[in-house]
Amino acid sequence: MGIKDLLKFMKPYIEPVHIKKYDGKRVGIDAYSWLHKGAYSCSMEICLNSNSEKKLRYLDYFMHRINLLRHYMITPVVVFDGGNIPCKAGTEQERYRKRKANRELAMEKLKEGNVNAATDFFQRAVSITPLMAHQLIQILRSENIEFLVAPYEADAQLAYLAGLEAERGGIAAVITEDSDLLAYGCQATIFKMDRFGNGEEIVLDKVFDAAARKPSFQCFDKELFIGMCVLAGCDFLPSVPGIGISKAHSYVSKYRNLDRVSVLCCF
């Protein structure tokens, strides 16, 4: 998910954070990112459609973190993916192909009695189904937790909410594992939040204002930053051969004009 190698490239701007920083604020949650992480602990049961109670561990994972936010007086706003976005059809087909291949490898390892190897492949094969999302929504309703289903992808909806004032339903930060939130211009994004509330945060204002850090983004605005991300390779367009995040940053820094950079990369 997200822009290839973007978070690794942005490491100098990543700072440790505890969720209590947002005490009294509204914080958005990318629902499918927590569902995926929760599903890793019961991936075999999900892929095999087992009736075991262990199959529902992803719900416990999710609600533990929701309750952690509420403990720190944070209002969670959970956003689910909606319909598939047409321009990502190729990406979705490739992901489906990989999940199917990993499931086949997992079944082979399971037949061989190699449970550890099978589990590893099941984790790569697991997919979040509409039924799983529906089960979570039922719990959120019963707990009076605010949620919404985006028209298409959750990250665009979360970025929109991050741009609103709190009194208009806005959010102060987003918790996700998807670097696309940076490209969408989300001001504060929290990654890798653990069960204790510790995570890693990137604040865009600090990225554009920092003078001494490398890579430097002082000459960038949001449009140039987005252009760099698209050029490096995203889910919506085929990647430009030979162009990764480092080279994309170098070109945009040098020319500061996306049209000129685009022409340069075509030849």
C-alpha cells in the first residue's frame, strides 16, 4: 500500500509519539489497516474459513485499540473503504493474484506439516472481506463509536476530514499504515501504533519547514510533494522505469516544475 519506499525515505522526519498527545481531540482511523494487522494473528483460520473462535481475534485487536483511544479521552472516527476505484483495477488484480498464489503455497506447506511456513504464507494471503467489516461495524454501532464508509478509499476521505475544522467534523490526526495519507496532504499521520499507544508520527508542516534535515523539502509545496510521490510509483499509475523515490525527489528538487520533470522522465 502507498508510495513505494516513501516512509523509509522520510525517516529523518519520523518522530516517536504517544497517542495521549491527542487527548480531547478527534482522531481518524484507517479501518482496514487495523483489520489487516488484527487478521495476521488468525490468518490461517480466516483463509480456511474455520469456525474456531480464534478466527475473530481481529475484532479483539481492533476494539482494544479503540478502547485505548477512549481511555485517553480521544474521540475515534473510524473510516472504512467503500467501492473499488476504477483507476486501481490493475493494482487490485495484481494483489488478488499474489494473495491467491500465497494461499496455494500455504496449503502446500500445511499438507507437508510445516505449520510455521504455512502461517507465513497465510498472512500474505489473508484478505479483509465485506463480512469482516460488517461484523466490526455492528460492534462499533453497539459501542456508539463514530464511523463512516468512504465512497471509494478511506485514505482520501480521511485526508478530507483532516482538512476540516473540528466543529465541522474534522480530525486532528490519522492513524494508518498507508503512506498515501502523506501524499493526500494529511497534516499529522501516525504509523505503527502499538497496543500501548506508542507510534511514529510525521507532521507535514515540519517536513516543509525543516532547514537542516536531509532529504530537504524546503523548496517543496504540497503540489510538488504529490508530484514526487506519483513519479516514484503509486497504485493509480504504472511506475516510470528506473525512477524511485530518491530519484524522484532529486528531479523535483532540481527543476521545481512538474511538467518539466515529466518530460525529462519520458526520454
